[in-house]
Amino acid sequence: MGRCYLHDYKGRCIYHITLSKAGEIPVFGHLCGHFPDSVIVRSRLGAVIEKNIRRMGSFDSALRVLQYCIMPDHVHLLIFVTAPLSRHLGAYISMLKVRIHQDYRQISGEALTVFEKDFYDCILRPSRSLDTIYRYIRENPRRMAVRREHPEFFRRVNALRIGDSTYNAYGNFQLLDCPFKEQVIIHRKDSPETRRLNREKWIYTGSNGGVLVSPFISASEKTIRDEAESVGARFIHIVGQPMEERYKPAGREFRLCEEGRLLIISAGLPGPLTRPVCLTMNALANQITEGC
């Protein structure tokens, strides 16, 4: 995955790491129980993964696992680097993968690769709430149960409350729960350097499991969306026009909705795309990014 080029991966920081299961490997566990009391029961491989996660501090005394969640096909880790590391964080993630692979081979006799290559990482910046990250990781099984038991939630949602207002929406409303959201907005007065740095931030966020929030009005913003979509980004797209009762996205937006990568929220503003309408949509994108 894309790393954040301006970030020091040896320095003191908190990271949300996601490791994805390789396709041919058995699942790490099974969802049991019904929402809201759903839990993941570890498989034999899941137990191996948990054992090694708990031992990760032995790699370096500065590595501290604050929280983890082992899902059937991926693993979430909240890692606190408490002091400068002697090696890049990625080296320790590789060590974890190797030890899990070795232990699994011993108990199964299979020399299969457990995880996909590389990993997703999100950096916990000062503006992010640590409690929000804890809750997001802890509630992964519950969100999975909702997706299975209530597929209707992933289509049309009426009266979606954001702040003191309600909106019509279509798509994956769980994207609102993602703690790593970035608003995409490009101003005419932005310098080339500001645009370059913002682009790197948005592509990094999109390629590492975050969510990009925007009306994507200008040609430059649409270009960012196209590039981010190609690296697997997820989106909350603010639209101005009200959603008709039988509204259904078409083309690329329908495909993204089917993949769970898009939530479309209507600001409910009929009429042409005027400057006040654009300001209202960008204000809503900011509210979602900062407040949800």
C-alpha cells in the first residue's frame, strides 16, 4: 500500500494497521450470535494470530499493541510506538507476519502465505480521537453482523441524521463510522505546493482504508476522485439535488455502492449549482469529516 512519504515510520506515533487474509488461507474465525451481541470465534489460525500479536512487544520495547480485532478475513491492530524505533515500522509488521506463517505451518503442515502482501496503515493525528479508534476497532464484529442481517441498510436510507439535520442517502452508511475521513476541497488560491501536499494526503488516506468526503465539484477535485478510486478508496459523495423516491445511482457510482465503497448524501438543494449551494455542500462535507 502507499505509505505517507512525509512521515517518519521510526518515530513516536500511534497507527491503525490492517492486515488482509491471503485468498487461499482458511478464515481466521467465524461470526457467531446476532446483532448487537455478535462476536468472532477464533479458528485455529486465528488463535495463532492472536498469540503472536500478544508477543509483538518482544520485537522492540517501544512497540505497544493498544487494541486488536481478528476478523474472518482481516486483522486490525492499534499500535503505539512509544519511542523511536531502530527500524521502519514495516519491518516489524513483516516480522509479525513471518512468525504467524511459521507457527501456522507447524500446526497445519501447509506452507501457505497467511496474509496478502504489504499492509494498510492510518496515522493517528492529533485531530483524531483515540476513543473513536478504539470503538471503531472494537465494533467490527457488530458492523459485520449488521451487513449480514440487514442488507437493506446498504441501499436507500431516509432521514439520516447528521448534527441537527436529516438527509436522504444511498449506499454504505457505515462509512460514516470510519475515523479516518478527509475532506477533499481545492481552492483557487491554493499554491502548487499546497495542492501537491493535499493530493499526497488524500491518496494516502484513500489507499489505506480511509474515506474521502466531498461534493467533488471542480475538475481538480474530480481528478483526485478518479485517482483515489483507482487505488481502492472509499467515498462519501455530497450531492445537491434532492433524492427522488425511486432514486438509484448509475454507472460507476452504482458499482461503488455494490462494492460498499460509496455513500451518497443529498443536501436537498433543488436548482442550479450556484456558489451558495457549493458552499453548503462543502460545509456538510466538513461537518461529516470533523464531527462523525
